[in-house]
Amino acid sequence: MQIRELSIAGAFEVTPRQFPDDRGVFWEWYRFDALAEAVGHPIELKQGNGSVSKRGVVRGIHFADVPPSQAKYVQVLSGAILDYVIDIRVGSPTFGEWEAVRLDTVDRRALYIAEGLGHAFVALEDNTTVTYLVTETFSPTREHGITPVDETVGLEFPTDIGEILLSPKDTDAPTLAEAERNGLLPSYEAATAFTASLDERWRAAR
């Protein structure tokens, strides 16, 4: 597989090598060792989540308190999404910036999103099924959101999907500036210190 770091530090696009034949296709969709070499440490998976979305559904922007936050490994089983990584780490050189990657069943890419980053996606097809492997179990008191229609963040949704569909929770979520004023956002220092501690622990164990 090919692993490429995005412009947002801590986010990686993973493109597997596919092996088609007359029976179908085979690919490795997750390799802990290859990802560990790119990220700096292996990820300890603690929960698997899934969602099915109609075309135009937007989920996010979601994030969790650091530490321990929640790193994610996201892939699509059916349909397609535009997956967004948003840098919400206060003090980061790319604070407020984002990058998007298309995940579908053609290239079968996955996206790794480190602790402290924001995550959102828009479904490009009906019955789009997304799976998420995560490093921490769900903890509602530590989970937060930013509205995906925050003009300051400026997520760009494809114009051909029509009107986007949001949950009340995501519609009512604060803007990035409001979340920062309310002390909800992780700091770049805390996020990088936490991931550095994971890197060091792995190096010591090798």
C-alpha cells in the first residue's frame, strides 16, 4: 500500500494495491505495521463504528478532548464520500485549514486521522456505508462538534449533490471561533505532545 501524509500534519491517505482476477478482487485494507512506520507508532484499536448515509448527508465536524482524543481509520464499503480533515488544534501552523480526500470502492483508499484533528464527510451516493476503526471508545462527555457550515472554516461541498442534510446536533454545533472562545478546542502543543508520547513508547518497546 501507498501511504501519503496530507497537508494537515497527522492525516494520512492510504491507497492499497488491488489484485483483481476473474473471481473478483483482493486487497489489504489495513496494515498496522505499514501505518505505524508512517505515523510513528502503531494504533491501538478499541472500537469499530459504521454508518449508512443518503446522498448529501454531512456528518461532522467531530473531535474529542486531548488526551486521549480518538484517532480514526476511515474507509468506504459501498458508495462514496468526500472525507474532510480539519485542523482545529489551536496554535497549529495550519489551524483552521482543511483537506479533502475522496473515498470510494474504486481506489478503495482509507484515511487515517490523528488525535486532535477534526473530521467530517459528505456522502456522494445513496446508501453509502462508512466504517471507522478508532483508538478510544465513545465517551459523550469528551466528544464535541463544530458546525460543518461554518463560513470561517469554509468546507466546500460538491455542487451536484443538491441540498446537504445535517443532524440537529451538527446544525446547532458552535462555529470554530465559538468553540475556541469556549475552550473546547485541543491545543497543538497538547496534541503533538500526546502523539509524541505514543511514538516514544513504541520506540522504547522495539
